[in-house]
Amino acid sequence: MFKLCSILVAILLLLAAGTCWAKMVSDPDKATSIGDTLSLPQAKVLGKLSVEEAISARRSVRSFKEQDLTLFQISQLFWAAQGVTETAAWRRRAAPSAGALYPLEVYVLWRNMLWHYLPEIHSIELNRKGIAQDDLADASLGQSAIRQAPACFVISGFYSRTAAKYGKRAQRYVHIEVGHAAENLLLQTIALGLGGVTIGAFQDAEVKRLLNLSEDEAPLYVIPVGHKKTR
């Protein structure tokens, strides 16, 4: 009995220690430990641009200024892609999802840190530190848009979440859904006066390794975002 209690105490101490390492931060640059969580500014639902104007203005942008994104811009882009837009029991999100199963995860590589979006609490958690845009560009066939952009969003998918209900059609549904989320994000870039481009050409295994994705988590899109460089 004493031995069992000692083991339980040791486990509790380890769990407590792990909890202490991760913390809430008020500024992304103050994040020091994996799991540190940053609450994002509340997303705005009224903008200066109409949906029609955003659709008309959307173009693929591959050249960016050396100008950082603000935390509000990062927040708004995450919200557009996968934010919770209904607080009823289903907690529906900005992009439609087959069966409301939500197989997508969204990350951003920003300021040499990889952040993972937590839609339910509109926050981001630190997943990795010390990753440069060049690292992701190298894994994406050396594409210059990724090297130049101040922030690169990555959308991944868990086919298993959708397959639990839809079986063999899951892959199709997940691929349709990532298109919904990506277009939302791109239209939001226009509304914010930014630009971006969707990239599907990358080495899956290398992106998974770089971003430390789960074994059954597939990278689907890389979306560099920034201020458009004008000639």
C-alpha cells in the first residue's frame, strides 16, 4: 500500500511540474515553454470591405514586404479559418464541416515559433520554438513566398475523425473542407489589407517532421501571409 501511494505521489508531482512549465502569456515573445498559451484578441465580425469586394480583389500574392503581422491580424486569420461562430451545443465554426466533425487543425509559423490554434477558447499554444521560415521553405521545394512571408499558416487534417462516420468518403470530405477554410483565410487577408497564397507543393514527411505533427495528421496546405510588396 505504501509503495502504491508513493507511486501515485510521484505521478502527481510530475503532472504538477509539467503544468508549471506551461503558462498563460500576454505576449507571444514572452512564451518560453512548449504548451504556453496566448489568448487572442476577440475577432471582429464587421469590416470595411464587403464580401463581394474581397472576392473581386483576391489574388495569389507571393512577394511580401519586410513587415510583421500584428497579433490582431493573426487572431482574425485564425478565426476566419476555423473560429467558433456559434456558441450553442454544437459550437459550429466559420468553415463548413461534414457532420460537424472538424478534422482540421491550423498552425502558424510566426516569429520563429510554431503556434497551434485552439478554436474552443480562441487561443494559441506554443508547439515548437526556433523554426525559421527558411526551414519550412526548404520543405516546400524552396518556394520564395514562404521565405519572405512574416507568417505562414499550415492547415493539417485528421482523416480518422471524418472516417469514423463517413468511411471511405472521408478523404474527399476533408479535402473539400480544407478548401473552405483556406478560402475563408484568403478572403480575410484581403479584408485586412494583406495578401497570401495557397501552397500544396511540399514534402509531406519533411513538413510533418518539422512541425512535429501526429503520426495520423496530414499536412494539407501551407499559406504564407503578409503585406503585399508593390513594385
